[in-house]
Amino acid sequence: MPVDWNTELVEQLDWHWRNQLRPRLDGLTDAEYLWEPVPGCWSVRPRGQAVTTMAAGGGDHVVDFELPEPAVPPVTTIAWRLCHIGVGIFGMRASSHFGGGSLSYETAHWPATAAGGLALVDDSYATWTAGLRSLDAEGLARPCGPAEGPYAEHPFAALILHINREAIHHGAEVALLRDLWANGAGAAGTLPGAT
């Protein structure tokens, strides 16, 4: 039986999205979205309150980040993780490969509310997967191109697998933060034992 690789690649992520990750995001509140479980978190902040020198954004809010990443990466908020998934994982790839290529960390409008963050993730996921569904065998085999840096010469299928891993990985981090919040860590503002 022939294998429809496009369906298999898209379904790997879509099954996880529909059955695990997206349902875990239901009920997210603004307080939980912006909760900083330990000091020094990276988050989405009003432009004048950024805690990193490379914080970027195209609107009133920016997202904290540094390149190169610190040797010990900081803990990030749910807001930061969802925005990373929405812009850095799905959005910029969808823009580069299926759109005009204009989305970047510098041009993104970072949502300061849970509803805005969820809308960002939902929209970018829908755009990315719609683009993937349009690919045929030739599209899966073509090189990714310069927008993908180290993946430039890899087949597009390799990028899809990378994006799937990233979305599953960062989605699990969001789920863990939600578990900590739900089990009382958020009530005190920080995790027990944090300074």
C-alpha cells in the first residue's frame, strides 16, 4: 500500500493538536498566562518593561529574548511559550513559505491577554497546516531555502518534522506550567522554595 507522506506528516501534529495540546489550553486566564513562577522569567511585557536588551515587537508589547540564548535559559511564562509557538514556530514559517514573508519577532504584535495568545496560536496553526496540506510529493522533497538557516538544504519534510517536535515540546512546557498553577503554585506568585 502506498504511503501518503503529506497526510502522515500533517496528521502527526494535527492529532496531537486536536487531542492533547489545544484542549489543555481551554480556560486559560490572563493571570495564569502572565504568571512568572520564578524571578527572572522571560515574558510578554509592555515595551518599557522589557527585561532583555533584544526584546522585540511591532506593537505596544514586546517579547523578551536574547541571542545567543544564555547558558542557563530562563524560565518562560505561558505567554512567552504560546507566543513562541504562534510566531516563532508556526507563524514565521507559514509567512515565509506560504505567505508574504513579513512576520518576524520585530514585526509581531504580541498579545498581552490569554484570549489574544490563544487566537495567535490558533490562527498561526491553521495557516501553517493549511499550507502543509497544499504540498505534494515534490513540495515535500524540495529544499527549505534560506529562510530556514540550518535547514536550508534539507527537504521540506525535515522542516515539518522539526516543527512538529518543537510544537509538541513547547506545548508540553505550557501544560506543565498549567499543572503547577492548578496545583496552587500560582496562588503565591512563585513556586515553593523560589527566591
